[in-house]
Amino acid sequence: MTLAVAGLMGAAAHAGVPKYVFFFLGDGMSTAQVNAAEVYLASKEEPLLPEGTRLSFTLFPVQGLCTTWDQFSFVTDSASAGTAFACGHKTKNGVICMDHTGTIPYTSVAKKAKEAGMKVGIVSSVSIDHATPAAYYANQKSRNDYYDISMQLAESDFDYFGGGGPIIPTGKNGDQPSSIEAAQANGFHIVNSRTAFDALQAGQYEKVWAYEPVLDSGSALYYELDRLPGMITLEEFTRKGIGLLNNPNGFFMMVEGGKIDWACHANDGRAAIDDVLAFDAAVQAAIEFYEQHPTETLIVVTGDHDCGGMSIGFAGTQYKTFYHILERQTQSYIEFDKVLTSYKAQGDDPSHLIAAVTAAYGLEFLSPEQKDALKTACDGGDQHACTTLKLALEDWEIQSLVQAYWMSMTPKNLRPTDPQTYLLYGGYEPLTMALTHVLNHKAGIGWTSYAHTGVPVPVFSAGACADSFGGFYDNTDIYTKLLTCMGIH
């Protein structure tokens, strides 16, 4: 356990007005996602983190729970949830910091912090014009108006943006004025290289917009599971923001772990867990800052909604879990989709895909004799043999994969669109989804949805005014609690 986390565990929440406020939001992260990451750490033969099997923020001294429903539905999306957190109002799904009619704009806690003289930073692992980060600087009738949202970023007076890039900086048809160039004209220093990012220092520029130069198709950071050496992490964007924002008047920083949600939409347990761990590493950066300013810093960590209806335990595993087998997964569903696309283009036969399946998911196609030999070794104490045996595919699992394989080989416009097919694959690549489900079920992870669910989310807090965040309350109360703690009206 780090000294910073130990200090948070041993200290009561401090009274007083925080000068430095961190709001960490794990998109799609409810209790199951947090718990799954800790179960995974506890199940590994060699723990990932030296401090053990707890996430840093689950050790915070004050913990609460908040509801997530929006104005018209018990199941919120990130736009209406973001509006609740940032602006303190309920609205309908899809709307960014406006009333449900899209005619009345709201003012976010971040804008009010800026008006009060604090510096402001917004960081996200997904595109910086996505629903959650947008809720702090934009007002839009639709979260899908990415170009207009990015132009509002360009026009803002915030001090630091970091993480993913803009989705359509020159509009849907590529013929609009660039939001990146507009940001430069408004005084933002644009950073989109590792070298330039590393060189950033406090006081160099009035405003900074930094984004990872290698992004996925959604202008987001790669999944942590797929991240390549040299790519800028959520933790690094957070640490850089702390260095740039730190000043005598204080700062407000919102940091989103956005790809937890994307992984849960696709029911990819390992990808979701790895992004929770990457999110926790970003929280660690704030904890280290707290150690330097323990009576002036507030850290709040929560999620905006659950996604996927994740469970710890599956019918097939009953009262057991086998999360350690997730270590054998080496790619997210997105990366395996690329493998499958290449395979289709080459016209290979199914047997050529077996090696790729084993490499990506660890699943083993074994004969009865091979399984018997592994069982003997496992009974003799060979843990590697036990893991491999657990990953061996049963006949009925192979049948489900064969069915999904042929569905993936069918052109998308010819695939069935009935409810049963949706329940099996959720609109994702059928074989990839079937493989993900097989591995997850073997590990003991169940899913109920490819969308969000309506369960409450946990809230963890530490530092100055943290006591305000204990108890059970609505997500709109987060906005009020933050402003009250900062003494802003």
C-alpha cells in the first residue's frame, strides 16, 4: 500500500473549503465494475499492484451511493447523467447541459469554478467532445452534434483539455472551419505528440489542449489492454494537468475513464477491468497531490451509470469465480475484430482462425486425451495446467462459436435482425462477441445488457469537505455538494 493511500485511510475527512477539487468519473462504472477489478487483482498469481487487491479510491474514508435516473427514464445515458453532475438538473437522454426541450442552457460547476477565479481542466480517455466531458463546457440539444461541441470547446476559457481528440473537427462533410484552428485562435496551445506533451511545463502557455496522437476510430485512447508503448495514458494526462493547473487560486479538474463504458457495452470483462485499473492509476496521481495539500484538497470518485449489467458470478460457475484466466486474454474485442476482418479478406478456412482465437482469448481446442493429461497434472498441483484446463472449450461452447463464425462470415446486410440474434451478439461482430461471452462465463462474469442499467452508483471521497458525500442521494446533488464545498453560489 502506498503512503498516500495509507494516509487517506488513517485520516478523517477534513473540514474547510477545498482549494483543489478533483472529480473522477468512471463512465459505465458501478459497484460491479469496481469489484470486478479488485477480484481480478486478488485472483492473479502475481498481483498487478504492489499495494494489493484494493483500488485506491475504495479505501477512501467517506463513501456514499447515488441514483442515476434521468428526467424521463430510469436508465440514463452519459449526456443526461453528465448534465446532472455538471449542472445539477435532470434532463432527457442525449441532451448536454440544457433542459429537455433544448431551449434553456445551464451553467456547469466547471464554468462557475472558472468564474470564481479557479483554473479548470477537463480530461477524458474518450473523445474530448464526447457526452461526459462536453457536459462541463458545452450546451447542446444533442450529444451527437460533435462539431458544434468541439467549437464550444475552442471558444471556452478553460485552462487545460487532455485525452482523446475531436471526432469531426471540420464537420461531418469536412468542409467546416476547423475547431482545432479555432481553439488556436482563442489562445490554446495545441499538443498532439509525445515529445511536445512531455515538454509541457507550467507557465509556458495560458491554455493547453493536448491529445494523444494515436487514437482509435472514435478519436479515443486505445483500451488499456491494447495500449502500445509510448502512448500517453489517462494517468499521464492527469499528472500533466495537475502540474499545469496548480496555482494559488486553486483548480477544478474533471477526469473521465470513458472506455470502461465502451468495454461494458461490448461485454468485454478484461478490457473493462484494465480500464478501471488505468482509471485508478489516474486517481493515484490526485492522491499524491493530496499528500502535499491534505487540508486543501477534495477528491471525489464515482460513476455516471452502470453499463452491461455486470455480475460477479455466473450460473455456470455457481459460487466460484476464476478471474485469473482473464490474464490469458491479450486483445480487446476491437482488436480481435481487426484480426477477423483480415482473416475474411484472405479467404482462410476456419482452422486457420484457431491459433488467433487462442492467442487473443486463451481458449483451447483440446482433445479428450489432452484434457485428461491436463487434469492429471492439475490434480498434482500444476496451476498452469489447471488454468489451461479451465480454458479448454466444451463441445457445446464450440458449437456456439461455430454458429457465430458462420454469422460473421455472412455479409452484415444479410444477417438476421430478430431479437434472439440481438440477445446473442448485441449488434457486435458475432464471433468476437461469442468468444468474449465464453471466456467471461468461464471466469464467472455474467452480463444482462449491451446498454446501460438503472442501478445506483457508489461515490468515494476524501479530503476537505469529503463528509458531504456520504449517504444516499441523487446524482444532481453532486453538483450542489461540489459548489457548496467550494463556497461558490
